[in-house]
Amino acid sequence: MANQLRLPFFSFNHLTIYLILLLSQSQQIFSTCRNFCNNIPINYPFSIDDGCGTPQYRHMLNCSATDLFFLTPSGNYKVQSIDYDKKTMTIFDPSMSTCSILQPHHDFKMSEIQSAIIPPSPDTIFILMNCSIDSPVLNHYKSVCFNFSGHSCDELYGSCTSFKLFHLLSNSTPACCFTSYETVKYMSMDILDCTHYTSVYNSDKLEGVGPLDWLYGMKLSFSVPDTGCERCDKSGGTCGFDVETEMAQCICSSTSNSTRDCGK
Ligand SMILES: *[C@@H]1O[C@H](CO)[C@@H](O)[C@H](O)[C@H]1NC(C)=O
Ligand SMILES: *[C@@H]1O[C@H](CO)[C@@H](O)[C@H](O)[C@H]1NC(C)=O
Ligand SMILES: *[C@@H]1O[C@H](CO)[C@@H](O)[C@H](O)[C@H]1NC(C)=O
Ligand SMILES: *[C@@H]1O[C@H](CO)[C@@H](O)[C@H](O)[C@H]1NC(C)=O
């Protein structure tokens, strides 16, 4: 009886293993290039394993047991999603202030290559808050602040539990500035002389929407370098590069790499 019961279980197991093997063969999942970090797909140009993807994005992502992180000189930011069609990645800075939490400022800094190939998208805005009257954004660099869909500092300081504190403590409306990434790229928070900041994405869809419902975080727009990956991909390979020379290569199986494609 017990044997009869165990038999189908074993066949099922074998079938599962066979299916997994078949699946991994057709999708070219080699242990060298993982294509998921938890539930986030990792495709070209990104990688979480060295030698996969493209060298421009080398060492930019780290996959932990629970999260995917985008690594920058100012810290590691949690990746919330990657949209390969729109070529965007949304990230969240856990030490940034939001509508519900006030945290002291912390610069957002990208490396030069990151600023060039994966900068914040134009619909990601930075909101500098509680700026001193001597802040450059209230004086010489006033022009970097823009009218963000008719939203005001008062609205922000009035509707968020966190930002209400600015009102309460100063009994006035301290200045704020809605600005673009360029501003924080060239001026550190100390130079800007504002004590807090937050960032919001999909800003083009926030007209008439209150700060409680804004999307806090950053959306980055990435470019995909043309290294002939399509050809490798079509032949069933995985795009990667030589870790020594950083020359592009097509990873065909765990035992063979080629310069262009897998020759099918
Ligand atoms: C193929 O390339 C990958 C990634 O660079 C590397 O880990 C692997 O050792 C290479 N395999 C061979 C057989 O050269
Ligand atoms: C990446 O994460 C692993 C553990 O998940 C950690 O040991 C490693 O130091 C991290 N690397 C970087 C560059 O942060
Ligand atoms: C706002 O900025 C002033 C200095 O300009 C600072 O003294 C004050 O603590 C800041 N408010 C909050 C809530 O951090
Ligand atoms: C911002 O735009 C709104 C209309 O969208 C307008 O009512 C408001 O006066 C503008 N504010 C500034 C500072 O230009």
C-alpha cells in the first residue's frame, strides 16, 4: 500500500525535475546569470552576477535575501520595480522624508556614469523643504524652482503629518522649492541650506492630487547600450562580458561562451 502510494509521488518528482531542466534550458538560466532577484526580473542591461549584463552597469545592483538594491555613492536604495519596456527603475531612499516620516537630510549622490546612463527621469521631482532665507534657491538660483502643478509649500506643510512640524515650530511657512535632479546633482544639501527633502515620481500625473497620495521615491530612466546583445539573445544565449577585459560576450552554456552568438 505504502509503495503504491509512493510511486506516483516519485514519478511526479521526476516529471518536475524534467520540466525544470527543460525550462532552464529553453530560458538559458545558468547558475552564472540569475534572472530574478526575489520577484524582480533581472534582464539586460542589468545583472546581479558579475560577468552578466553589460559592464556599464557593473556593480550597480545587489540582491539580498529579501530585496534588490541600487548601489550609489550616497547609499543603497531599495529597487521597487524595473520596467523594461519604458526603461525605468523606481527606487526608494529609506532615509528620505515622506508625508509620514520626517528624517534629517541626506544627500542623494550618483556616480558620474550613473548620472549619464541612469539619471532620475524628468517626471521625478525633488522637493527641498525648510530652506533658510539665505538658501541659493531663494536667491541667486531662484530659477531652479518651478511651479509644480500649482502645488504649494503650504499644502505640503499642511497635509502631511511629518511636514506639519515645520509649520508648528516656526509659526510660519518656511520656504520650499520644487526642483529637478540637476539641482541636487550640482549642489549638496548643505549648500542648498534646506534641512529636509523628499522626492516624488510620476509628477506629471499629480495635478489636483494631494501630497498624501503622491508617489514618494525616484524613477530612474536607463539607457541600454548597444553591444550586439540582440543577436546573442536570439541565438539563445545570455549577454555578458569578460570580467577581466570587460569585452562583451555571449554566454551560451555553463561550459561555453562566444564573442557574438551561440551559432544556432
Ligand atoms: C563564461 O562567462 C561567464 C561570465 O563572464 C563566466 O563566469 C564563465 O566562467 C565563462 N565560461 C567559460 C567556459 O569561459
Ligand atoms: C551585497 O549584499 C551582500 C549580502 O546580501 C553583502 O554581503 C555585500 O556586502 C553587499 N555588497 C555591497 C557592495 O553592498
Ligand atoms: C527648519 O530649519 C531651521 C533652520 O533654518 C531649523 O532650526 C529647524 O529645526 C528646522 N525645522 C525642523 C522641523 O527641522
Ligand atoms: C502656479 O500655478 C498655479 C496654476 O497652475 C497658479 O495659480 C499659481 O499662482 C502659480 N504659482 C506661482 C508661484 O507661479
